[in-house]
Amino acid sequence: MRSTDVTVRDLSVSYDHYRYRTPIKFGGVALDRVTLLNVRLTVEDTRGKQSTGFGSMPLGNIWSWPSRSLDYTTTLAAMQSFAAGTAALYLACKQSGHPIEITHTLEPDVLALVPSGAPTEPMPALAKLVVASAFDAALHDAYGKLHGRNCFGTYGPEFLEHDLGHYLGKEFAGDRLDRYITTEPKATMPLYHLVGALDPITKSEITAALADGLPESLDEWIARDGLTHLKIKLNGDDLDWDVHRVVHVDHVAAEAQRQRGDSELWYSLDFNERCQNVEYLLEFLRRVKDRTPAGYDRVQYVEQPTARDLKANPANRMHEAAKLKPVVIDESLLDLESLLLSREMGYTGVAFKACKGQTQTLLLAAAAQKFGLFRCVQDLTCVGASLIHSASIAAHVPGVAAIESNGRQYCPAANAPWDAKFPGVFTIRGGVMNTAVLNGPGLGAV
């Protein structure tokens, strides 16, 4: 044992429930609520010193478990049951080590868990990762606080015994994780604002005003926050609608920027894997380029256009599309195997998410850099501590150009207690997030 190693000593789980300010659409399903999983975990080092960490994550069951036969309540209950099983595994773990070592050792057992009273449909690995991410976050947070450092300063040889070859294979032998991250966050980063499929683009499209003091249409958000990066949700099964949506957004956004005296605009396009094939994407890009060449040039990357199960859909190769724009995997990214398969299938980028775990995200971020892949960090409508976690990943992984965050749009009530403590993180001005403050002990949230 190293003197820096820790062992899990105690753990508790709780939940918070919120209604969304306005519905958000995932894969064709409109969602109006969220449940947050909160984990408090205590570790002890070799000298008996203890520290407690905190991890939180939205249980995004509609996104991580898009079932055709089970309703929202059923999949949510199963994920909460899975959380109880995961808590038992962490409590029973007697291994001492670094959080990456402990989580890496536990991961096979976590993924093998079956929630009690399980529905007939197996729980997807992605949904399991979402649940487990809160436990992993709490472990990293406790470790960093114990050593009086931000977590991103605890991944060098002083703390982490093994090199990346131990976790990622011989190709990474001799590589150290701290080579692929920065100990200090970027001072500021542009924010990617979500343009949901149900969201009004102009004031004239507002059908039922909320009158809650926040913007209600895209042009109002741009005017207030100075936005330069927009994530546009698309249907993937209605080509005319998808093309028109991008053209409409581009027209309104460009005019809003002109009125601000600015011209910078970038778009990410998110089909939530609903395109039937790559031909749909190619035709979509061709039509967008014809209709708005400037709008096409503003597309920074395309997210997961086709089905997440890459093995079951080998024909969905992205080589031709990736010649036009970076195409990144999101829902498909579960482990190193899925990352390697995506490269074979023509994907040129990866989308990292805090909801897949701090441990896995950092390991795969190292792999993505070594392979020269486009990198972005995406949201799960993270709020409070989970947004601090997600934004910290974006601010410490080289090559990530912007932070995606839409909790301020859809669930501001959950952010309210955090706003004053983290100025410029939950309230955006000038289109950027103040990431310089993401350097506190542990994951830096509490």
C-alpha cells in the first residue's frame, strides 16, 4: 500500500426531484422532470485520516434506457434499485488504492449487477454507468479533499501507481494519465446552449409565455447571454424538418449576433441516433450547405447520428460523412472496445460525459488524444454538483473547445443554491463560462 491510498469506509445515498421549467425532447420523448442521485462517501487513508466526498448525477433514464416496453417510472425505479446494489458493492470493497484503481477493479461487478425486482427488459450498460458515475465521483472527490488537492492534481505517479498500459493495454505502456490532462482549468470556455426540438426560436413562436424572468426564445437567450455556440437538436426521421430547423436557427442566430455587433457562431448537430442510415446524414448536410453555406460552415461537429449499438449496425459507417464534418460517438461510447470499433467504422470524434464516470472518462480521454480524435464534453442536463463535475472535465481535458450546459435553461431551480458560490458558472455572460473557479479541493463542488 502507498501512504496516499484510501479505503471506502462509509456511504449514503439520497435523491432530489425537480420539474423542468420547460420540456426537453430526448429521442422523440418529451421529458418534464429529473431525479438526481446524490452519494456521500467516506474514505480513510493508511494513517486513519478520513474525508467525505460528494457525487451527484441526473438519472437520465430516458436517454440511457430508451425502452419501447417500459415506462419512465419503471426504468427510474430500476436505476434506483441498481444504486442500492452499487452502494453495497462499494461498501463491501476492501481494496485500498487510488480511486481509479478501486473503480476499475469494481467495474466488472457493477456492470454484472441486476436490479432487484428487475423488469423483463435487461438494464443497458449505459444506464448502469450513469448510476455508478455518482459513486465514482464521490470517491474521487473524497480522495482529492483528503490530500488537499483538486482531483485533477491527483493523477500523476505520486498518487496513481499504474501507467495507462495497465488500464488500456500495451499500446499505452509507459504513458501516464497526467500527461493527458491539465492540473489547472482553462480560465474561460465558450458555452454550448441547447436549441431543443420543442424550443421557440423567435418571440413570435412562443405559444404560452412563462413570464419567469428568463429568456423564452433563442433570440432572447443570445441577446442576454451573448451566446456563440449552439447545439441544435434534430429529429433524424424528417429530412425536410431537420434541414429547415438548421436554416431557421442559423438565420435567427446570425441576425441576433449582428444586432450585438458580433459574428462568431458555431453549431453542433444532435440527431440522438435517430437517423436510419448514413445516407440520411449525407443528404441532410448537402441540403444544409445548399440552403445556407454560412450555416454549414458553422457546424463544428455532428453527434451520434445513427443507432448506438455499433456491432448490430455494421453498415452505418461514417467515413464519407466524416470527410465533411467530425462525427462523434456519444451513446455508443461505453469502454475502450467501443472507442476502437468506432474508429474502424469511420467516426472521428468522441463525446465525453461525466455521467459515464470520472475514471472511465479520463482513461478514454487519454486514448482519444493518443489516437488524434476530435474531443467534446456533453451534458445530461447537469445541475449543481454534476455541472461542476462536467465542466471541470471540459476545462481540464486538452482539445475540448467548449462546455455544453443546458440545466440553466430547463432546470434553473436546481442551480439556484449554487449560483452565488460559483460566479459565472451557472449564469453566463458574453457566451463564456468562468471555469477558473473550478479548482477547489476534490471535484470542487462542496
